[in-house]
Amino acid sequence: MEIQSTQVGIQDVIQRLHRDLPSILADQFGTKILALHPPRFVKRPYSTNAIVQVETREGTHGYFVKQIIHHPLNVVAFADQPDQASIEYRILEELHPRFVDIERCAVPRPIILYRDADAYVTQFVDARDLVGDMHLVHYGANRRRFGELLQNFEASGRWLRHFQGALDIHRSGEEVASYVLKRCLDRVARVEELGASWVDPQFADRARDYIESLFRRLDMSLIAVVPRHGDFGPWNTLANDNGITVIDFFGAGDGPCCEDLLSVLVWLDALKHGIANSGRRIDRLAQAFLTSFGPVRPQQTEFVLLCEAFQRLLRIVGALHSYAADKDRRATWPERIERRGNLAANVGWFQARPQRSTIWPSAGNIPAGNPAADNIPR
Ligand SMILES: Nc1ncnc2c1ncn2[C@@H]1O[C@H](COP(=O)(O)OP(=O)(O)OP(=O)(O)O)[C@@H](O)[C@H]1O
Ligand SMILES: [Mg+2]
């Protein structure tokens, strides 16, 4: 469902791109177009995509068009920053040159922004979605290919470390913590709307109390703010023989230093509930990711828990959405196992007493008000 249709249709965006491609190719490669292939379109819940390919004397060049859809679930992001296509595009412009020399790590090269159409174009990356390789955590799955998956998780850790140092910071710790709180409460409200028969009726009230109590105990001066992707993980990572390319900077900006790390760790944790999945292989992926990320800054326990609560709520809402979508398309059995795992791991986390992070790497989290907190690097 769209709440606001964009003024310019995707066909018009393609026409503009066709108009602009001759000069783009001349500037970038000093070459001319010999033929244009018909574009391929993909309509997704949050964007409409098109792949445009052109033939030149030197070979085929591909372009990926992304036109943002104003989806009800992203109301918070749009209210905050309405011009999302420009934001994503500017981030790619900043990041692309910085990743050119980073081993096996990239972002797509930005080509052109059509601001009034909420659309932008990047180079087409000939690669697969990394999430599609996750069957390699199954018991007995091909070892050599699992080794490649490990390498890609290692590259993801390295990518994230570089990303966290690659953009300027504009928001304070307090603003960032308030934003996490707001997004947590928003997701709890979604669980309430969608939850009904799948989640304990007390869940929303308890989760709200817990989240608010964590927030009240925060020492805002200790919160480390870094650039955050906001939806970081194998589902927004492309992989090919050259390594990984991270995509989809919708909603990226300043955030808590633990958010993107926890996004991957919480997701891996839920996978352990899949009956075919090897917990040992999943642990090895988490280890490869964390090792290449490098040292994790000590954080207030309450803050790690607040960020972890948010990631777990995202997963719960995702699983509940998938149940709701069964009316239209019955989930496949792997999808059903995955969402059951998600609910078991993530609702279970909120129900455990006391809640504590079992996945955050630094065992020595620092309680708020602890004098040792004075020495925390920001
Ligand atoms: N530059 C690119 N080259 C090739 N494929 C791409 C590129 N960018 C994105 N894709 C493909 O398009 C898909 C959707 O892209 P993206 O994640 O940016 O959009 P989205 O609307 O946020 O989708 P989703 O909600 O599924 O995350 C990706 O999973 C990937 O398969
Ligand atoms: Mg995406």
C-alpha cells in the first residue's frame, strides 16, 4: 500500500535515463551506445527497481534504478527526512571512493539522481544476494562454499568498521538514544496491532515498561554515535567473486555504535532455531564477522539492551507480518521455520528474567553510573 504516490512514474525515470546515458557513458568510459536492451522492472514493497542494459563497442554496461515508495511502515523515516532518495544517493557519493581500496568491500557506484522522482541510478552489480547463501549453514552443506560464506562475513565486518569511520556525525548521544526509544515504541505498537493470537497479550505492556526503564537509566554522555546503515545484514549485501557490495541506505544516518553489529548478531541468533541449521557454523560466521570488525567499544549495559530490544522487535514485527501475509500467499516451509525461530528467539528474549545480552561481544559492559565508565572511549 502506498500512502503517497510519487509525481513521476518509473517509465518517465527510464526515459530520462535513456536521454542522459549517452553523456554518462561518454564521461565515464569515453564510449558510445550501440544498442539499448528493454528495461526489466521489479516492484518491491519499498521501492520499484529497473535494470537497464546498454551495448557499447567495449561490452555491456548495466544500470540499476531505484525509485523509493512511501510505505506506511516507513512513516517515521519519511517524517524525519522526507527526501530519502537524495539522502541515499549522497551517502553513496561519499562512500564509493572510500571503499575503492578496501579489500573485498564495496558500495555501488552512484550514477545520477532524479530528485523530484524520488529515484536514483547506480551501476548494476552482477552479484547474488548474500542472504541466499545462508543454506550453507545447514548440517552437511558444501564445506568449500561455506568457506566462501565465512569470507563474505569477514568482509562484512571489515566493511562495517570502515563505514563507521567514513561519514560525519551530526547527532548527539541523547538524540540518538531518543530516536532508538521512539522506534522501539513504534515497533511495540505494531506488535500490538499484528500480534493477537501469536504473542502473549501482556507482551506489549511488558516490553514497553522494560524499554522505558532501560532508557531512564541511560547516561547520555556515554553514548557513542557513529554512521549507521540502519538495515545492515546479508539481506542488503550482494556477493560475487570480487567480495561484497553493501546496498540499501534507506534510513541511514547517525546512530548507536552497536546497532548495525546487533542487526547481524540478532539475526544469526534466531537462525539457530532452524532445525536444519548448524549452531557451530552460525557461531563461526558471527566470529568471522566480529573478528574482522575489530575491537568493540565497551557500552553501558542498558544501552546495549535497548539497542538489542530494538533489533529483536524488528524481527518480531517481521515474523508477524509474514503471518499476516499468509492470507495472500502461504509461506513456504523454510519461511515458516524461520519465522517460528524468530518468534521463539526474540519473544523469548523479552520474557527471560532478567534480560541480558547473550550475543553482545564485550562481556565487560559498563553499568550506568559506574565510575569505570569515565574511561570509556567515545
Ligand atoms: N546496484 C545494484 N545492482 C544489482 N542489484 C541490485 C543493486 N541494488 C539493489 N539490487 C537488487 O535489488 C534488491 C532491492 O534493493 P534494495 O534493498 O536497495 O531495495 P529495497 O526497496 O530496500 O528492497 P528490500 O525492501 O527488499 O530491502 C536487492 O536485494 C538486490 O537484489
Ligand atoms: Mg533492501
